[in-house]
Amino acid sequence: MKNVTVIDTSPRAPRSARPRLRSISVEASVPSLLAALGQGDTPLGAVLRQTGELSGMPSVVFWKPDGRRLQLAYRHGDDLLPPEGNGMRLLGGSDQDDVGTQGIPLMITASAAAQAHVMTINGSWFAAIGAGGGLLALGPFGERELGRRDRRELIALAALCDAPLRQALRIGELTDQVRALTREADLHRRSLGSATDEVTSLGLLLELAVSTSGSIGGFVAVREGDALRIAAERGAPVGFVALDLTPGHGVLSAVPGVPGVLFVDGYEALLDLGIGGLVAVGGPQDAADPQIVMGLFSDADGVLEPDCAPMLSTLVDVAAIVMTSAEVARGTAARHLAALEALCRALDARTHATKHHHARVAQSAAAIAVGLGLPAERVALVTQAARIHDVGLIAATSDAAIAAEFAHPAVGADMAALVPGAAELAPIIRAHHEWWDGFGFPNGLLGEAIPIEARVLAAAEFSVETCQADPSLDAAALVGEIQSRSGGQLDPACAQQLIDIIQEP
């Protein structure tokens, strides 16, 4: 039998090209890396994305130094990277050397990280090397071993991006520090600004409790008469605020003879809302009945930290001090405001034309604010500001009347800012002579940059001063004067509301 040669003429699938690291050009790469450093709040990500482009690899993973470990800091290329928990292995001496999982620090020595090597991430090979004090991985790489050329290019790339990565990490650290300081300053500002507002202060305490306990939310309830009402809540499910949290009324119960200790007595109501766990503490400790109750809860599958109760007990005592201090501060603020109102009445008594000026402006401002549909607390705020809006005229002297006129909004605002709990009055007083068209004083604010309460106050004072002028105007003339000032001196909406009040039958 003769030998037969069979020739296969069917088309063969082309062999896929092995992904390789690009050759690195220092002249072309340095400007792009330096430009990436200047990209706002994300210099690390920008530098690493640029590093990936320089290498020709679509996915980048970077672990930054964290003490003696390496902590995952950046990942780009989600289609090739694993979800949380999938393993990453370092290929080298042993294929089984486990170096960590995503989100968990890599336990790898600095000397090992400094060597060019290959590691697997979710089944794909990545070329890896130490850079920026951390570990840089680029992929997907075509082989499980680095060739001589690839090793050379990887080392060159690491040397090139090492300094930009270190600088980007430093920028990130400084940015985090600035943000932390900003948050701390904001917390202090909010704490100081809420000296007479226990609801805000209780909210801050609750925020602290939730953030440090790992709970999904919580509440603070305070006693009003025989019942407790929720004064602050964080992350409470819909319907929670409708529950009666007064001990002995179904949800919570007190332990007889043990003040402050509460236990859950209504699991069904909580489970219906998706609350799987609740820790609640009442206080203060010397109270026969809880005046304040603070609680934290978890979802259906959650578990609360075991030290939640002692922490809540401490915070409840702090909350009791806050509420007592707020009551004292409100009394102090009320006395200070009464002193400023007395100064304004003294100013009004100087001439017949200014008699009862502040009281009349306050009445007009309240009417305009209500007509505009402002919330009740904003109506009360603008009314209080109107009662002391010209207190800065106390600085007027006979030989400097014009200067005092222009300065009195700022002087009055500074005086109001000194009153505990009255900080919100200061910007209203400062801006009550600003004009809608920007030609007012002292800061030349324009349009809606002027606080709405200050715009209301400006319209109210204009109407009062016009009515108190000698000779006074009748209603028709007053409406015409207001219309002529609308859109210039006065906010059109406030002007129209003032007209509507004047024309009411």
C-alpha cells in the first residue's frame, strides 16, 4: 500500500499576538506624567492611568505602602479585575504563594516587591514590580514569565513613574489631612453654632454614635410631658418615627430598679420595619424616668457591637448636659437680644420720624415673609432681625453721620454675631441695605446672592420709612413708589408681596 500525503487546506485561526510592554520613551513620558500630577483631587489615579497607557496595558493595580504591609489603593480595568474576595497570586518560586486578596493588605516583603515578576489576578497574568514604595501590576500580560526585553522595559517604567507615584501619594495624604481638618473645623463650627439648638447638638452626638458603632442608624428621643418624641434620627426606616418609644408602651420597657436600662419589648414592630437589632439606653442616670433615650439599630442580618450600651450611656449623659446648657444659653441669648432691642428703641425715640421704627419694620417684614410662604422658622428669624436691624446706628455721631449710615449694617451685624445662638441674624442685618440690582451697600451683593430674609427686611424698611416721611404718601402713591423700585432697589417678589398687602381690602 502506497503512502498517501493528506494536505489540509482548511483556513487556520491566526495566532493571537502576545501582549507586550511598550518601549518607554523618557522624553515623551515625563511631560505626560507631570501633567497627570496636576489633575485635581485624583493625582494617583491620573498617574497610574497614564502609566498604563505608557506600558500599553489596559488594566492597572497598585498597592500603596501601609506600614509594613501593602494596601490596595487603586484599580483600573474592571472587566479584567476580580470582584471582592477573588484571589491574587504571585508567580515565582512557588505557584502557590498566596499574596492576598482584593481589599486585604498584601503580606509581601519590600525586597520581593522590588523584583520584576508575574502575578495572576482573576486568572490573567500581570507584570508586577515595585514602584512609588508600593507594588505596581500591569496586564493582561501574555506569558507567565517575563522575557529579557519585557523585564528591561518594566524596570525602566518603574524607574520613570517612581517619583510621580510617590508625589501623588503625598498629595493624597495632604488632601486627606486637609479634608479631615475641614471636617473637624465644620464639626466645631456646628457645635459652637448650636449652643442654643439642642436638636442640632443631639444630632451631632447621634452621628458620632452611629459612625463609631457600625450600626445602620439610630435615634434620640426626649421627654415631652408623659411621652417621648424623637428629636433626631439617622438612617431610620420609614415608619420608625411613628413608634411610641416611651418605656412601657410596647416597644421598649425599663428594668425595674435599674435606672437607665431598657430592653426591647416589641420585636414584631421592629421586624416589620426591617430592624434586626436594637440597643437603647435611657437617662440621665439620676432620673427616676428616662428624660432622654438614645438607641442604635442594625438591619435584619446585622449585629451590633457589644460595647454599644456603655457608649450610649455616656452619650445620654452628655445629651442631658447639652439640653441643660442649651436652656441656659437660650436664656442668655434672650437677655442679650433684649439689650439690643432696648438700644434700638432708644434710637427710635430720638425723633418723631423714627418713633417705633423697629417695631413697625418687624411687623411689615413678618407680613411679607408669610405672604412669600417662608417657613415659620424663617419668618421668626427675619422678624427678630428686623427688631434690631439698625442697632449699628449706635456708632453715629453728628460729625460722621454719612460714614455711620454706610457702616451701620456691618456694625450691627458684628454686634448680633456676638450674641450666643443668634449667628443667623448677622448676615441678614449685614445685607439689609443691599440692592437687587447690585448697587447697594456694604458689599454690593446682586439678586439672589442677597439672603431672602435681608430682601424681605429691605422691602419692609422701605415701606415703613416711606410711610413715615413728611409729608406721608397715600396708598396709591406708595404703590407707585414701590413699583418704581421693583427690580432695582427691591426684590420684585418682595415688592409685589408688599403691594398686595397694601392693596388688601
